[in-house]
Amino acid sequence: MTTTNPPADLVSAQLRSLINVGLEFGLSLSRMTALMGEAIRERLPLLISEGHATSDEGLSALLRAEGGCVEVEKARQLFRRPQGVTRQALAQQIRSGNVLAYRSGGGDYLVPIWQFRPEGGVWEGLPEIIAAIRTQLDDKSPLTPFAFLLQAHPLTGGQPPLAALRQGKVREVLAAVAADAR
């Protein structure tokens, strides 16, 4: 009995279906790539050309999501309203992992405004969740916390973990982190 390989277009269609299911369940494209291994890595350029975001488009979308990011000067006002904090104090919060930020190509921090409560400070439990993401998830990208918090997840009721966090559901978000770590 001989085994034949399925046609490339069938394999691509199957991979697209798997990717769409993964995206519906809140998995990032990089997480799915890690889970599926070489099968998807070999076809990733084709899949991107067929409508999935490029890495630059994905980065741009993450940095614009939920109101986008601001520079440190504006973020220090959001962190401690109405008087703000010093640049050094905010930089220390970023370095210690209490505040999320992305270091741009120019070396400046871009700070997502969605992590700040309207009255100032970050959402209750956010530093704990950031620490869990950084220690439990395999992907060490500085954008992993962004992607995790902004993409729908089945363990947070199909909503992004950020929405659950805003509702005070810290335990559910931590459970989602732990589930993704397996």
C-alpha cells in the first residue's frame, strides 16, 4: 500500500481552518505556530499572503488596540491623576513589571492606555497577571502580554482577558494564563 501526500491546496485549506479556530479561541498566530511546529512554519508565508496579518500589521494592530499607546510623558499623567508621576517613577514601574510598555525601534517606550483605570493607576491585579504571563507562557516576546490580554479567550467567557480584568475577574484571567501555559 502506498501513501500519497494530500495536495498542497488541501493542506493550506486545512491549516487555514485550524488557524481560524485557534484565533476564535484567542490563540495568537505565534502561539499556534509554536503548537503546530514545522507544518505551519513552512506554509506561514503563503498563509500571510492569503489574508493573515504580517508581523508588522500585527504589531501595529496590537499597539493601536483599545485606544492605543502613548509616550511616557502622557502615560505618567494617566498613571497618577491628576498630578502625575515623574518619568523616573514610571520607568521604574515599567522595569519592575507593574506597567506594560513596548520599547519602540527608536528606544522610546510606548505605553498602552488600556491598562490605566479612569481614576489613575493600573487595573487591580494587572501586575500579578503580567508576572504570570512572563513566567508561565513560553513566548518571551515583550508583546506576549499585549496579545494575551487583548485577544478573546474561552476561559474569560469568550471576551478578551482585559475585559474580564476590568470586571475584577483576576482569578479567571490567571486561570486563562495557566491554561495557555500547558
